[in-house]
Amino acid sequence: MAISSIGVGSGLKLDELLEDLRKTEKKSLVVIQNRQVANTNKISAYGQLKSGLSELQAAAKKLNSADLYGAVKTTANSEDIKVSGTAKAVPGQYVIKVSNLATRQTLTATEQASRDTAIGTDGKITVTLANGKEHTLDMTGKDTSLQGVMNAINADAELGMKATIINTGAADQPYRLQLSAADTGEAASITSIKVDGNNDLGKLLDFNSGNPAALGLTEVEAMNAELTVNGIKISSESNTLKDTIEGLEITLNKASSEAINIDVTKDNTKAAEAIKEYVAAYNKFNTSIRALTSYNPDLKQGSALTGDSLAREAQNAMREATLGHVNGDGEIRTLIGLGINLNPKTGELEIDDKKLDAALKNNMADVQKMFVGEQAIAGRVQKAAEDFVKKGGRIDKAQEGAEKIGKTLQDQYDNADKRIEEKMEAYRKQFVQLDVMINRMQGTSNYLSQQLSMLGNMNSNK
């Protein structure tokens, strides 16, 4: 007789007993599960450690730029020009007067009835610029309509010109091809266009700046920008002037008879902001390390990286690179000289804003030496952090090790769980046999009881 649930035949609670045995055996898996959770948390914590170090490294990289410590602020009293400055700019005032902007040369062809009809066949277009540069566009086998010529010109950057088609709206011949020099200024002008092998196209495009009226193109000449800087005449092929005034980039937007004043002053705020950003990144990193390595004695519970040497080594490396003195003869050689002190209780950096501002105002050269260079603070931090965060670096190797441990733990869990299930199956079979045996014994007992009862009844009836 088949028994679907153990204990039914015997009346014993064998199902409950088997489940209790299963729970007892499964307790051994909890130890492995706890180790798995701790290992997963460690892998995640390594990611947080790497992220914090990367942020600190980025802040250090920003500090490790000489331009930061000579930054200038530029202002102009007109929107007709735009000015920006670098560390090379000398503080002062400059008066600029722009008489005309730099313009591109344009050449406009005669009117055509269609933009899609071929103008002769084949041909070679040779373009010569004022700077002596020459380039030939081969139209052999290509579309020689206005549209085709425009496309071919625009596809060849070496020509030094661009083309467009203008629709004048005229009833019979509305289309005109217009050529523009690639750059502004006289030197970028087109001095000659010669078409060989296609007379019809030559009538449209041939041009010689020495006798522009004799050929088909109408010219609007290029102009250089003309201006004065503090009374000195300047001519520029471009409307963007770089180092006309050393360290300044000036963009001319509009010509005007009015003089424009440019003021160039020192700007210490950029250096101050970068230093404060670094301090904030350092403190954030330090706070993260404390959280990742803390231990709660009341709960007797650690954090993901409690006791992990890598986290402490990273913290020590950043502290030493940041707080160590910088070699040199400057008056300021440590962060203390900048008004940045270490709080011994929290391990965080604290800034005395007044002292920092004074150092930036009076000792900018020393401040630069403090941070810029391989042996300076920013350079040291960048290098020290790189050992940890680079691909295949110390953190990556630690994560790889933890991931291998994770795979090992999973194998241990799977094997242990398999053994438990095998043991449970053995228990179940034994319980089934026990249930059957007890069921049979109970049947025999009941039969004997019935026989004895019948014998008793027979004796009492005599």
C-alpha cells in the first residue's frame, strides 16, 4: 500500500520531525550565507573606495595647473568685443577702437535658368589663393550643373573656398552660384580660378583678381580687421585676435567709432575655489573611509572594510601626500601656511578663509609651488591615487580576489546544500520504512487483540 505522506500509516509526526531535521542541517548554510553577504559588501565597498579616490584625484589634477594661479579677470564696457585671458596676461587697462571687421571675399556668378542642367562636360577647376596655395578640382565624369559644381566644391576642403546657390526669385534666370573664401582676410582671398577642358563652365567660373571685370564672376573684396590698441594700429586677417595683447584672446563682434575699455585684473577666486574643492573632496574621502572601516563595540559588528589593510593604506597615502611639506625656498611649504589645518579628532581639513585669501593675495607664487609639479601636493596625490585606481591597480586586484572568494563560497554553499538534500532524502526513505513497519506492527497488534478478545468471549460463554 503506497503512503503519500510519511507518518500517516503509523500516526507518528514524521513529517514534522523531518522538517525539524532539515532546519537543523540548514543552519550550517547560514554561516556560508553570512560570509557571502560580507564578501558582497566588501566588493561594493571597494567600488566606493575607488570612486572616492577618483574624485580626490580629479580635484588634485585641477590644482596641478599653473594657469590656475595666474588667472585673470577680463571685463569690457561693450558687447562689441569679447575678451578672455590666461595667466600670461598682464593686469592693466587697454583701449581698443575697431574701425572695421575682417570679411571674406565673395565671387558671384552670372544668372542661370536651372540649377540642375549640365554646364558643358568634364573640366578641371584650378583655384589659386593670395597666399600662393593652389589646388585643382577634377570634374571629369562628374555633375557639372550648378548643383553638381556646388557639391564638388564643398566636398573638397583643399580648395580654400565654399559654394552656395542663391535664388534671386527672377522669373527667367533666378539661380546664381556664389563662392566664398574659406577664411576671412586678404591673404585667404581667391586670386585666380581657371577652368580647363570645359569652355562653358569656364565662362561661368574663370576669374583673375588682376582684371575681375573682364570675366564672369562679380567680386566683393575681402578686408582685414582694422583696429587700434592703446593708439597702436593693428591689422588682422581674423576677427579673433590671439596674443595681440599677450595672454588675451579678443573677438571682434562689431566695428564702431566708440573706444572700448578692457580691464584686466588678477582673479584669485579660481585658485581659492579649486583649493576648497580639493579640501571638500579630501574630507569626503576621509569620511567615507571612516564609515567603511568602523566598528560598533556595542553590537560587536564591523563595516564592510573593517580590518581591511587596503582601505587604511589608501587613507594613509592620501594623508601623507596632502599633509607632507613641499621642498623649496618659499615661505609657504605646508598647508598650515595656507590656513588649512588638520582636525585631530575627525581627521578632516579645516580652512581659515582669511589666512587663505591673504596667502593667495601676497604669496601666489609660493601657493603655486605648493600644488603644481610632480613633487608638489597635487602631483603627489595624483600619483599616489593612480596606484590604487588605475586599471589593474590595487583596488581592481582586491576586487578580483574578493570575486574569486565569492565564487568559492557559492560552490561551498551549493555543495553543502546538495549534501543536506541527499541526507534529507536518506532520512525520508528511513522514515517511510519506519512508517510502514509500525503500520504493519499496529495491524498485527490489532489482529492479535481481536483474536484474544474472541477467545475470551468463547470461554465466557461455556
